[in-house]
Amino acid sequence: MDEKCIIEKLSEKRKRKNHKSKNLDKNQSIFEEIENSNPFDVLKNDSNSTEADFKNVINGKRTKKGSEKKKYPTIKITNRSPEKYIGIGDLRDVVLWIFGNMSAPSWITATNKSSIKKIIVLLIPGLDPTLFNLDIGPILTNSPVLLEECCPDKLNAFKLIFSHVIPTRTPGERYRIHSPVSSFLQCPLSNAEKIAQSEKLKNKIQNKSPEDYLMSHSELVERDYPLHSIFPDSKPLPSDWKETYIPRDSSDIQGSKKKILALDCEMCKTKNGPELTRVTLVDWDCQTVYDELVKPGSPIIDYLTQYSGITEEKLSNITTKITDVQEMLLKIIDKNTIIVGHSLEWDFRSLKFAHPYIIDTSFIFQHTRGPPYKPGLKWLAHKWLKREIQKNVLGHDSIEDALTCIDLLKLKLKNGPEFGMFNIDNESIFSKLERSDETKKFAIVDYGGPGQWYGNSLKTFVSCSSDDEVLEGILKNINSHDFIWARFRELEYTLGWSKNATTNNMESVDDAFKNLNERIYKLYTNLPKCTILLVYSGTGDPREMLKFSSKKNAFNIEFKTKKWDECENKWDDNDNEKLALATNKARRGISFIMLK
């Protein structure tokens, strides 16, 4: 080997030795640094990379950087088989799924569901499937249809906001439709919840005494009773109203001697609305305490004889006025009086009188279907007292009705709180949501006053008289509430779908559609992000069904006193079939859903 090769090999060995020495020194310094420091400091000092990598290693699974950031939620309508339909209960279950932790509905999916902040549900009667070219032929559509293919020009805002129109079926029976309001706002209870409800009812009523069945403040509000000033949030009564004198220091009726009186009133229709024509009070011993005919202050339009038993002849010589009745009531009813009766909110309004201690037989007994349906007094008497009342075709007898209420209360006291109760199967959607999350806030924005089906968990009710007021009510409350249920009614009234129909002409109908189109777009543009907007029509066109139902009712009334061939209003099997077909058609509505 020559000298040159030897020098090159020695040089190469020296380089390798130096490189190894440098690596050892470097490792030594790293070890020393680790020895003198907290190993987790490196995570703190490298927030852009190491910390993110550390967080992304979750449950042994490595994810991409930045995936810890919340993604925007999405919803998607899934394809449905043609033989199935979406019901109003399926729409309601979307709300319970998002906010109530229920299982997911089969017809819709969502990603990042927890990021959905608000839900607005809007009922718009008047939106018929035929507007969107659905149900025109013999083949009925049950699957969602793209709005691009079927949206009418006059409702072009729907095409801009929603992707699909969804055929939606309303609950009902062969000859009648169930309320699309209560079908949405009432929820079925599980077996465990039914048991809990039953126990709660038993615990509420400890003793078999009438006081146990007094309506609470929230129940009075729920049933739209006029409130006595003893309640802290009551509003001042109008100047022509009276109320029982109750000293502030004796607001609790418990522990004092009770006087129980049953109340029943009859009314007629005047130019200023319903007015009092007869008032009756019966005591616990079934003795009549007060029974007086009353002369209304306004001209009478309809005596309502078939219900009230009042005729023009009976009132011809009557001089008693409502003010005379109020003075007598103040003498008879005091702070220790409990008033019992059936759906007394209307009786008190006709009397222009307020009293805080009330037992309502339509509340302590239930309809077989449960709320929002109320049991009729005639049905309760037949079912529980085995007694036939209100048989007189010339009208009701207020003494008979008052006595029936006394006997029903006695029967309730004898048999306990669960006697006569059918609806331990349903509850208000607001009560169910509140149990899942007490921080959630709910509101109703609707025409009129709060109905009984809304439940005690509803804290906000906005009363409206027009669709513009409804829209304003939604927009005012949307930031402070998580779930709002509301209803537009202008289209329904204009089309003649309800009793409050306006003049049905093409110009007014076109205006109603135009107004609806503008309102729905304004609502959409003002929705906060991550808000679901769900619109449903409730029913299809019910006018044919209502026409046949009215004809059937007229026949039933006439048939009570006449033979079939003597009846002016005839009804046969052919009419039954027509009513069934019209009902089936009216049960088919539509709905829309989107997430902003």
C-alpha cells in the first residue's frame, strides 16, 4: 500500500471519530437539559405544534391538526321509501332530538348537532300540497321533493330558503283530524315517565279533601282564567269587573272552614259578544243557593236556546242586570268559599268576576285522549255517574249542570286522585325539554291567549292579532329563547280554512301569498346562525271535510227528535264515504326544514 492511500484512510478514521464525539457531546447536553427541567415544559413552549399534536392523540387515535375546532353543524333529509310518510310527531321529534337528547329521527341526519343553538317552528295553515304540484293525480307522494322542481313563483322565497318540500301527514281518524297544534306540542311518555307521573300525582294529594284539587296559579293561567288580585302577577281588572274580598293576610285557604258552591252560567250571543243570561249556585247539600235570569246589556243576536234554554219570552220581563248579580255574588262568595264547576273560565268572564279558589271538573277528570282535549260534562255524567244530562232539546238546565259538578267532586274525593284520569301518557313538549335542560328557554308566539296544552314550563307567551305581530314577536324573542313555536294565520283566514275567514277573493288571496312570501324571507334573513327553521302546514285543505262534518252534525241534532225520512238534513252511507275521503285528503299537509 503506498503512502497516499495510508494517509487517506487515517484521515477518514479521524473524521468518523470526530463525528461520533460530537454526537456524544450533543446527547450528553440533551440528557443534562432533561435532568434539569420538567419534560412537559416542551409542550408549553411549542404551542403551535407539539401541543396540538399532544391534544390530537385522543383514545389512541391521531387526528389532523386543527380538528379540535368545532365544525359548523349541518342537517340532511334522508331518502324515504315511497310507502312511508312523515308525520307531525316526526317533526316534533326533531326538537326533542336536538334539545331533549332523544334518539335520532329516521328521516333526517345531522353533523355537529351540539352546535345547533336555536329552533324556530312555524305553523302556516293554508299551504296545501297542490300548491307544490303534490297529490294532484291518483298517486300520492310521500317522499321529499326538490323545490327546484315544484315551487310556485308566488312563494319563490321558499325555494331560496329550503331545499325540499316534505309531504307530512296529520294524526286523525276516519272522520276527523287531530289538532296539528297539540300533535306537535304534546309528547308521549315512556313507561318510566308514566310511573313517575303517577307517583307525583299521588304525592301531591295527601288527604281526601277538596283543597287538594284547587287549581294552582299556573293552572289558572294555563286555562286562561281571569286572575284575582291576590296573585302577585295579576293585572288590574277592568272597571266593570268585581272580585271576592280577600284580606292580604288571609290568602291561604288551608285550615279554615270551607264552603263549597257549584257554579253554572248560561249565555247568549249579543252585538258585543257572549253575555250572561242565567246564573246558578248550588251548595254541597245539593240545595239551590242562587238562581237568577239576567238581562244582557247589549242587543241579543242569538239566544242560543239549544244550549242555554233561554228564549226571548223568558227574558221579556227580566230587569236583573249583571251589576245586580255581582253584588249578590259578593255577599254569597267569601274568602273561605271554593267554587266548583266545568270549564269555569267562560262563566267567570260572563260574570265579570274573579275568585282565586276554583275546582274545575274538566281539569280533575280527563278526556280519554288527554290534553288538549277536554271531557264534556255530559260525557263525565254518563261515564262516571251513570246519569244522562242535557237531554232536553230546548237547552241545558244550569241547576242540573251545577249538581252534576258537585256529585263528580264527591266521587273524586271518594276514589282518589287517579280516578277519572286517562292522560298519564302525554305531557307538554316544554315540560319534557325542561327536564332535559333547565337552562333552555321556550316561547309561544300565537293568536289569542295561552292554551291549556302549552304546559307550566312555558314562561313566555306573546299574544298577537296579525301575522306581522307574530313575526315581530319571533324576532324580539329569538335572541333570548332557544325554542319558539309560532303560527301565521292570514293565509288560512283568507282562503276560508277556518271560522274567522275573511272575504275570499282572488285579490286578497294573492296579497296573502305575497305577504307570506315576504314575511318568511324576512324571518330567514334575521335568523341567527346555527338556527333550525321548521315550517309545517298542519293539514291540507279542510273545507270539504268541514262541509260534510257540518252536514252530519245538523243531521245528528235533527235525528234526535225526528225519524230519518222526516229529517231535512239527510245523511247516509254515501255521505259517510265522502266524509272519509275528504278527511283523508285534509290530513295530508306539507313541511319544510333548513339550518342557517
